[in-house]
Amino acid sequence: MSEPARHKPPDTALIALILALAVGLAVAVWRMAPPMFEATVDQVMAEWDANGVGVVHTQGCEALYYDAHDKTDDTMRVSVRQALFALAQKRGGAYRIGDMRDAGLTHHRRCVTIEARLIPHDGPAAQSVEELFESAHILRVAVRDKQPSISARNANGQWRGAAIDFARSVARELGREARFTPVTSAEEALAAIRFGIADIAIARIVRTPERAVRTWLSDPYFFTGQGLASFQVEDAEQLTRHEQLNRPHVKIVAVKGSVALNLARKRYPKAVLVPVSEAKLIPAKARWLRKQYGDRHHILVAADEWDIITWPDAYAVRIDGKPLLSRNDHYAAAAASEALRDVVNHVIAKDRIIYSYRKWLQHIATFEAFQ
């Protein structure tokens, strides 16, 4: 009889080596990844010019697990500002914070790379975060740039528009001067509040239940809706029912992460969604798709009524006789605190901000139609 096969004993040394490598890799990934249970600010790095102005970079990361319903939790905001204050103290001398901006969102919007300028100051050195940021004198406001008559900089770099007037009215109520920080989206504006870059944000932030429980949002200052449009009149005339849009040969261009895109995804799961980074890119993307696919596909855009009104060559798509997919949306300003939110609400009511916005939008549409 043949001798039964014997199983070779496992190589314990090899197994130990593999386990050690796996543990080492896991530790390395853990150290490189953003924090899971607490907010952190990376080491603050600065480059100083001959005039003593410091260009500062750091990255703040929110905890992955946090109480999303606690809008009073300003840990991230405080941590970023405290880190900048610590740098100013370490440097010595008198400094104040100049411009601040979001230099990039990473890790699914949990982390923000922050750029700030430390400007030499003639007075005494700042003894607190509030003095460093001149909180008693300056209101930092996040606004969208390049929106004619709403919020844009002229040839001299001066801010003009309805949102700018709104922000300055809030600043006057507080006895401060408004200082503006440009953002490209509502998400970036909300991040500017959370990470200490801005005190308030007036940046076309559509109020949603998720945002309302996490951020101090104001009363409405402009009512709007999400709609569909096409730059081809034939599409606007032919597509009149929801079932016509829920097909693979329908392509819908919308801003990534926007209310319009999420609504289109929910309503038309079979349509192909084409995301872009910001609203101003929608017309060019839609026209490019038209060149690529010709008449074989329907090319639509999903956007805020605000944008559709300001595109003079866009034709609104009326679905089941309605020009908008939703009518209950409205823009709200975001604030870093309940007290600031209350001041914003007071200005909205006192200055009738809603009417000034509607007037400016109608002006834009009329002006661009004759260009």
C-alpha cells in the first residue's frame, strides 16, 4: 500500500512576515488618511517675503464621525483660526490676517487646504484670535465671483452687484467693513464657514434639510426652482413628458453635487448625467455634446432658474406643462453663528432683498438678449 500523502506544515516565518507587512501597511494608510473621530489641522507652513508678509498654507480635516445635527459645533473653525494665531505669536511682531481662501477640497469635502496672508500691522501684536482676524471691524463674506450684477469684480478689482450690496448692508448693521472671498459653489461657500475662512456666505446656497440642521441658514432672500432647458429649440418643443426624458439617449448637463443634478438623477435614472464643476461651464458642455452626438441624442441642461434666466439662447423645457421641476427652493445666506444669522435676517426684512435680486436678474436677461 502506498504511504498517505503528508501535508507540509505551514511556513510560520512567512506567515509572520506577511502579517507584519499587512500591519505596517495598515498603519501607514491610517497615518496618511484624514482623522476619523476628531477634527485636526496640519502643521502650518509659511513663506515670508521681503516686506514681512507671510503666505500661509495648512490643511484642516473634519472628523468622519460627528454629530451632523449640532450646528453649534465650531471645532473645525476654531482650530484653524487658533493655528494661524499660534503661528503669528511664534513669528513675533504685530500681524493681522489679510485675504483667506479655500485652496482646494480633498477627501470628499472633509478636508480643505487653506491659504491665508499674514500682514504686518502698525499697532500692537494681536493678543487673541479675534484681534488677529479683526473681528470687531471686518466681516468676512464668501460670495461667488463672475456673476454680472450679482457678485463680480470690475476692471479695478472692486466688487459690485446685488449680493455685494446685501453683504455691505449686513456689515453696516454690525459696524464693520465687508471683505470678500470668492467661491465657485455653494459647497465651497459652506466649507468657508466651517473652516473659518468666512463669517457669512451669500453664494446661491439652496436651503435643504441637510444643510439647515448643520449650518445657521437665514430666511429666504430669493425664491427659485430647478428647471430643464435646451440650447436647441427642437428639444424644448419635443420633450414635454417625464417618460420621454427617462431614456439613455437623453443627456443632462448639470453642476456636480448640485440640487439640480440630484433631482435629475432621482427623476430620470436612465438618462445620462454629465456633471461639470460650475454653472458657467454648462452652456459650452451642452454645445460640445451636441456636436458629438448630433440629432441622435437630446441634450438638456438641469440648472437653477437663476442660471436659465441669464442664458438668453436657452429654451425652457416644459414638462407636463410646468416650466420648473421644483418651485420650493430658495436661497439662504449661511452664517457662522446664530447671532450673525439673526442680523442677516434683519437686513433681509428691512432692505427687501428679495425684490432687489429679482430686479437685477430681469436686468441681466434683458441686457444679454441684446448683446
